Amino acid sequence: MINKALFEEENLYIVGESHLCEETYAAIRKTIENNQAVGVLAGYYDRDLTIAYISEFFLHNLGYTYEEFMEKFSGSLKNVFCGQNCTFAKIERFKKIHGVGEAQMLNKEGAPVNVRVYKKDTIDSEGNALWILSTHIDEMQENLELVNQVLSSGFWSVECAQSGNPESVFFSHEFRKMLGYHDTLDFPNNLETWERGIHPRDLEEVSRTFQEAFQDKTNEKKYDVEYRMRMADGTYQWFKDKGEVSRRADGTAFRMAGIFINIDAEKRARQYTQRVDAFHRAYTTANLCEYYVDLQENSFNSLKVEETLSGLFEESSIWDELIDLPVLVVDDDQNCCENTVALLEEIGIDGEWVTSGEEAGVDEFIAKPLFRSRLTATFKNILEGKPSSDAKHYLSDIIQCDYTGKRVLLVEDNDLNSEIAKEIIGMTGAEVVTAENGKTAVDMISSGSEGDFDLIFMDIQMPVMNGYEATAAIRTSNIPAARSVPIVAMTANAFAEDVQLARSAGMNEHISKPLDMTRLRDVMRKWL
């Protein structure tokens, strides 16, 4: 039988036998004070999160009588709150929540109502663990949430200590929702969580602007920034963040409130337009230069050509085009990246760096040496949004091969070329051993220190011993396997005489650099 009693201060209904104690009263008062609350309910950490205490004000705000509320929700907290992924319906997550948060409750008409919630744990007179929730329904906040939804924005606020320094922070439900989060467990109400989400390249400027806005008692320095924020799925999107500071009589800040707006589509569209315009201007200028040089190629008037070209590339106009373009530096040397970006920033260009094509989000591959027609076609495809050849497509011929258990010797003096070729050949499952010149390769095979090889890729132009000399030495070796192992010449020269020289030296095949994936696949398939 449900027993009803009243706690005078809050008109508190007690469900069942009363186990209130002074500690319970103190906890209830604290939740009310911390939330400026006009409603309280409390209960136990059992399977249904059974409600033990509920206030008259809480019921009134939702339009229920005590009997209607208990009948509709069967005395359980789990059904009171609504919304996708509602934390209050999951006991283990609910246990971890403390302090201020946001939620939605269903009123008597079945409509969701946004409420600010303050949760605190305590015990009853018998030592049983209790949860206590105070709820605050703010009509102004309700209206603000509607505005935020229309503007695709989120609300946030920061409360300050007496010194004017930030003390506590609040992020609205819409703020979290925009980032892909659902509650305070995913994205807690603290500045550290927010700062960890800011893109590393934007963090310094955002933090500096944020602090300056608090510290400037004249209110001349405003917090109004655009930056990238990490979403729940790990991607980054652009946001505009703007806040206003309220100050005490002595000028110290006591509160900052602001809005957080997603501008990702607008930002990317603006960057795309800038790139298209810049490419169009560069392409037009290049055509003019090429046309002029064609006219002058028989005149030997180099001075006149240089003067005309310098007129086409006037410094002021080019500078205007470059100054607002974002620049991405990609290099596997981090120091090189950092130094390059520092130089760009010194001349007013916003630069970023990454150390791999994968991290950069490469849209297209282009082989060297570069030709104008190939470069133009590549840019044209990218700007027109045509399907691009990503890494998997570019390497698909090689990735499909399986030469697990095979051993390949790669002889290449250029470290970068060697690293790239080793990575590509290794995608077939073959074990790749490298040698930096022909002499090293001959020593490896003659001594048998690296065992037998199933295939050798041999660069031609190398110090100490070139590819032709190394092949001749291998073919005259006393090691039987060395006389028959397939050797493939690798050279940037692909003329008939180069192919013939390779065969005359004892090589079985010729492949030109840079490596063509289809050709590489065919060669490996033939000899392995």
C-alpha cells in the first residue's frame, strides 16, 4: 500500500515507508540550491530505479497529480525521461552521473520538456544508497533551445570565481548533439574536454582569444573565433564560436555565455571556390606563357621573354590570390614540415602539415616526371568532382597478388626510392631484402649470408658498382642459384638500346621508373 506524507519545505511525497534522515534532507537541499530547482525526486539503485520521494513542484511542472504520475510511470524513473540513448534509462551509466546535466521529460500531454538536472548520491536512515535529482524548467532556456535548433547552434556558458577566472562550464544538449554526443558522460561539462576536441592547429589561437576575452576588463577584446572541432566519430568539422562576458563592478568577469554554430559546409564551399578560382587563374596564365614562348622560341631573345613573364606574374596580384588560400605541407620529415609551415605563417599564409598521404586525405595520385597535360587533367578531374583514383585503386594490381614465401632482393641506392619500392613489392606478401649498391648485392649473394632469392630488382645507375657490373658478377658467381635467378633492370630510361644493354649484361627483364603497377604485376607474375 502506497503511503503519502509531506516534507514541508518541498511538499515532498514519500512513497512507502519513510527512511528519511538528516543526511537525506541535507542532500535534497543541496540539489535544490545548486540547480535553482523547483522539483525534486529521489529513489534507490534497484533494477527499476524505484522512486521513493517526489515533490509537489515536480509534479505540477509536468501537469500530473501524484496518483496520475505513479500510475503512468509505475513508480520507476526509467520511463520518466525520454530521448534517444537516454542515460537515465541505463542504470550503470546513471550511477556515474554527478552534478549538472540536461535531459528531456514527458509532460502529461506526452510532449518532451527540456530540463536542467542536478544529481547527487546520498543514503537513507538505514544506509541504503539513494539518488536525488532536482529539476529546473526554464522557459527562457526552452525558447533558447528552439532558436538553437533553427540556427543549428548550441548554447554554452562559463561561470567564474571571484577572481574572474573560469570555474565551471555548461554545454547544452544541442551543443553535444552537434558533435555527435548524447550526455555528460560522453562529453563532460568541463573546459578540458572542450580543449581536447579542438584541432591541434587551432588550439593555441582559440585558447589565447578565450583567455583574453575574460581578462580584458574593457570588453574590447571579443571571443569570436572559427576552428575545427573533433566529432564523436573522430572526424573534424568547422564551427564558429562566439561569446559575451558579463562583469562585476570592478571589471572582473563573473560569466561568459555564447553560441556554437556549425559552419563546415560553408567553410568547405568557400575553400573549394578559392581553389577553383586560383587554379583557373594559374591555368590561364600558364597558357599565355606557353603561347608566348612558342612565338619566341626561334628569336633567342631571352631577355624579352623574361621581362614579359615577369609582367604576367606581378608580385602584388599573385600575393592577393595566395594570402587567403589554405596550404597543406606533406612530407615524411616532421622537422621539414614544421619549418615550412613556420615560413608560410611569417608571410601571412595559413599552413598545416601532415607526415603521410593517408593522413592528408589524398584524392589523387600522379606519377613523376610531371607533364603539363597530365597535371592539368588531374586538377580538372578533382575540381569537377569526377571519381578519383585513390590508393587502393592505384595499387589494386599489386594488392591482388600473393607471393607469400618468396624472397626478393631490391638493389637501389636512393633511400626514398628503395623505401617506396620495398613497401609496394612487400604488399604482395613477398619478403623484400635491400642492398644500397651493386657491390653490396654481389657480396650478399656470393657469401650466401642472406640465403637464396627468387627474384632480383636491379637499379642501373649506382655508386661503387652499377647494375650492369653487378649483374655480370652475379652471373659468373660460383653459386649455382645466382647464375639462374631472374634479374629485372630498373631504370628511368626506357629506350630500346637501354633494354638491349640490360639483356646483354645478363638481365632477364626491364622495367622503367617510376614503377607502373600493372607492369610490375606482370613482371612478378612472369618470374615468380
